[in-house]
Amino acid sequence: MEHNNNLIKMANDIGAFFEAMPDQQQAAKDAASHIQKFWESRMQKALLAYIKTDGDGQLKPVMREAIKSLN
């Protein structure tokens, strides 16, 4: 549980950086790219598994869009 909370916090920290961009579609693409480039595969899989079972309600909107492209 703590690990999942940490992943959500990390994802939202990334989202906070990218949500300042005026083009939110590009922000979501850039956030997804960041996760793909800098997160280990096991972290990505754990985040996606958590979202699959618990939903994405805790994520910032830009991260919700970013995650869609990771599936």
C-alpha cells in the first residue's frame, strides 16, 4: 500500500510540472514520455496495476491522460 501511495505521489509530482504547459495534450504526452524514459519497468507496471484495480481518481488530470497512453 505504501509503495502504491509513493508511486501516485511521484506521478502527481511529474504531473504538477507538466500541467503548467499551455497545451494539455502535449503535457500529457510529455508526462507519459517522462515515465517511459525514467521509471523502471517494474514501477510502471506497479502503477498501471494499481490504477487497474483502484482507479485513477488520485491522479492529476494530466497524469490520467498520460497513463492512457502507457496502457
